[in-house]
Amino acid sequence: MTREDHPIVELHAVTKTYPGDVQALRGVDLTIARGDLLAIVGPSGSGKSTMLHMIGTLDRPTTGTVRVAGHDIAVLSDRELSALRSRHLGFVFQQFHLAPGVSALDNVADGLLYTGTGRRARRERAAAALERVGLGHRLRHKPSQLSGGEQQRVAVARAVAGDPPLLLADEPTGNLDSSAGADVLAVLAGLHESGTTIAVITHDAEIAGWCQRQVRLRDGLIVDGHDHDDLGPVKLLKGDRR
């Protein structure tokens, strides 16, 4: 079996304990298959953020095994982990994290600085990513000239410009109104249809219901997981989210 044949993410008996004996994860098993559209859902303090850090290789487990694209993150150096993230993972957060005085094109292109790609190629890939999220007409606009929904779509373009197989979206519509949120979800649905595996971390039951698969966390444990019968994400209507 090649690494490409492995699930994109595998967690086995993963725990995470922070100073003060705070148990954020308490023995979690999770597999994310290539092509999944998954929601990791739960209230504040359930362990969602810690799960994101494990899946995204931003932290290492106290015990248990985390594999990303077949790689056991426990045996990788920090440099190797950075390389793994750059090849396999894209991140979208609730906060857009865009440089305020920089165009949408360069905000996305700058996300490719550490790939070893030349400036012209970075900008070409950034323009293609912005086209992909419906912002080909806004390449030269700075964040202050874009709506909240457009800024989040720039952030999505930055996350997928390197064509990672897995996109992690942490409350991606949390700062948006219903209409802008629906636009962002439509972009994510299009990315999923084109082959990107997507995991959405959220406390929003409606967003979780939009995904094909849900995993529910409570007190550091997975308490439920199920798939929808349909083959695509549930449609959320603008202004209604449902």
C-alpha cells in the first residue's frame, strides 16, 4: 500500500493532557478518508480545537498515534512536520488573517512563499485559486475593499492555492452573516466536488448538518458519529441557512 492509498488522517487512542492535568482529549479514534466532507462538532470545551491541532499537526498527542497521509507525526522533526503541512494541509480560520495593505492576489501568493515556488508562478497559482473561489474580478482589491464573505473566500483561496488534499476549516462562517456564510459554504462544496477532502470544525448544528458526515465531541470523547444518506452536502439557502 502506498501512502496515497492510506486514509488522509488516522487517530488511534489519542489523548492530550495539558498542564494542570487538563484532559482535552481522552482516547479518540478517528479516520478521515480521502474525499470526506466531515464536520467535527461540539460545544466549547469539548476538545474541538485540540482535535484540530492534532489533525493539523500543530501539536503532538500525549499518548496514541496520529497519522497524516500515512506519516506518524510523533517521529517527524519540526522541519518535517512543516513540510508535511505544506504538502497536505490547508487551513481556514474564523478570523481571515489577511495582510491589510496587500491585494487579494498577493495575500494568496504570499501563502506559497515557503513552497520554493518563484514569484511569477506563485502569483499565477494565486490568480487561479481566486478564480476558483469566484474572485477573479477582485485580484487587485485590498481587504478593506472586500466584504467579509469575500475576505473569507480570499482566505480559502490562500488555503487551497498549493492544492492540498485536506482542507481544515475552523468555524469558517463564524464571522459572517447568513448570506455570506452560504457563499463560503458553496465554495467549500465546489472544492469538495473537485476532490478536496474537507473537515469543518464547528459548534453550529446547521453547519454540521450541511456536511456528509458528523463526528460529535463532548468532554474530550467522541460520543456520536454518523453519515447522511445523500451523496452531497445539504443545501443551505441564503438568508435561511437551511
